[in-house]
Amino acid sequence: MQVLKANDPEATLRAVEVLEKGGLTILPTETIYGIAASSTSEKGVRKLGQYKKKPLGKPMPIAVINQDMAEEYAELNPTAKKLYQTFLPGPLTVVSKGKHKLVPGVESEIGTLGIRIPGYDLITKIIKGLGNPIVLTAATNIGKKRPYEIDDVLKNISEKQKALIDLIIDAGTLPRREPSTVIDTTLDDVAVLRQGEIMFNVQNSIFSRSEETTMNTAKELWQKYEHHAGKRAIVYALEGEMGVGKTIFTKGLAKAMGIAETVTSPTYSLNDQYSILNPSVPLSAGVQYKLEHIDAWRMQAPEELEELGIKKMISDKSVLAIEWADRVVVVIRKYNEEAVIIWVKIEYGEKENDRKISWGVL
């Protein structure tokens, strides 16, 4: 493992050499320290997958120098083009439909590709020298300390991961900024998959005057995100006062998923699990849905959600409905990259049965 300072004239040339040979480079970005591989090197992408402990099919974003290069590898719709023109270069990853020109393991299993244009000269020079995009992702795994300096990386990875690193480019301590925001433009409605340095308020709301309307709203939100089922965990993070209708919402979600069991509040059990029992409800693409219904009201600390096994639920690609999610928000946000997280807030209206239901990234 070689270490060079970012201001060393050899740093860019050496990084290009390493990436061309299928190696991995730790390097600074405008947000945190990242790790890079060449997007056209099967060896490099496979090695990066080992480092990040990601199986093939788990998407890995690429970095390009401009929109023209992005359009060589992805289909940019009008929404994506507007985001490029408004926010890039900068800490924004735009997810589009890939053109399948990169080696296996870069695009997702459904053919989508995350692309960003970093506002960082060193990375631009490396991409130009390489002649093709680089795969660029955080240098530490989810749940670990954000790497703002090289020690943050080395202290939070295993010896096996260290052995995979060929080059480190050290720029000292970086400013403490949020990671990049991730926007999916492949859907009918733009979806914020991860809120980061650039803040988007993608939010919708509806007024409910009955439990039936609340349950139907849950059904609509299931249908909106159902295509992720079996590919990523889906988390409905429910906020709202006591008695506002969080469990009613979950009942609607369960019904939409085809769950025949009666859903009750898990206040005392903390977590109830439901599977589809009704054979008359068709499964999309043969996916066997499972709902984890969690109530965080009695949790004394967010870490209790970890003890409950949320990590396994996420890795199992389950559907989670978490009541009182605002109490465990720190833990939920750790899984931004692995799960689709929909924040749902239910509030009392002016009349007794009135509710305002808001959803999105709040």
C-alpha cells in the first residue's frame, strides 16, 4: 500500500496507473474520503465489491467529468438533465437507466446506474487521465464513522480490507460535510434515495377523514414502492402522536401486501412479523413479502433497534413499518444506502377524525 500526499505531482499519474491495472485507490472528494476503481476493469470492480462486501447486482456509483460523458453510459431523461444543469458538479448522485456499457457489478440488478460529477479537481484529473469513469463510493462501510481523514478509514476497516488497497492519496482532514444526495430519476416521480449535502424536499400530503382513507393511503404508498420488493428493504418510518393512526396505516400496508393476519400494535412485544397467508393475492415477480412491524415507543435508546435485529431485517430485504421512528432516527438513517426509506408523518387535524398524512424525505 502506497501513500501519497494530494499535492504530490505524482499522485494523479500514480492513481491512473493503479486503476488501469485493476487496483483500488483511497482518495479525497468534496464530501468524504472515497475508494475508487476503474469502471471498465472487471478485476477492479470485483476487488471493490470485495472491499465493500457487496455482491454483484448491488449498484456502485460512477464519477464522470461532465454530462457528455454521463450520456455515454446512461439514458438521461429531462428530469435528470435538469438536475445535471442545476446541481452538477457537486455532491449529487443521479440514478438513470444504464446503457450496459460497463463491466458487471456497476449497474444495479435492474439496470440502473448512479452517476455524479465531483466538484474536486484531483478526481477530474484522474478520470481524464484514465479516459473513462471511475467507480467511486465511500471508503468505509455503512454504519461506520464517516471518513473525513485517512485515520477514519484505516481504523474502521479490517485487515483484509486494508490488504485490498493499492494507493492512498492523503489530503489531510476534510471539511465535515454530508455525503452526496442520491436522486432516482427512473420512476414516474423523482425519489430521494439518500438525503445528503444537497437538500431536496420531496414531499406529498393528503387529508384523511377516516381510517379507511388512512389505510388506502398506505396502499398507495405500497404500490408506489412495491417494485423495490425483493431487491431492497423497504422501510416505512412512521411519526406522529399517540393515537394518531400509525397502526391503522400499518394495517392498510399489510392489507395491500396481501397479509391475512390481523395486525395489532406491537407496543409490548416491540416487533411483530407477518407473512402472506392469502393465496388469492398474487405475488409480483414471485416475491415472498414479509412485514416487520416495530414499535419504538418503549425503547430507551436508539441502539435497542439494533438489538432487535434491524440489520438482518434490512439484509433480508424485508418490509418494515416502524412506529415512533423519530425516536430511532439515528439508527434508521444508517441504512439509507441499503433500503428505500419512506418517512411518513401523521398529524391531527382541526376536527376529531381529521388527519394530515405527509410522506417523502422530510
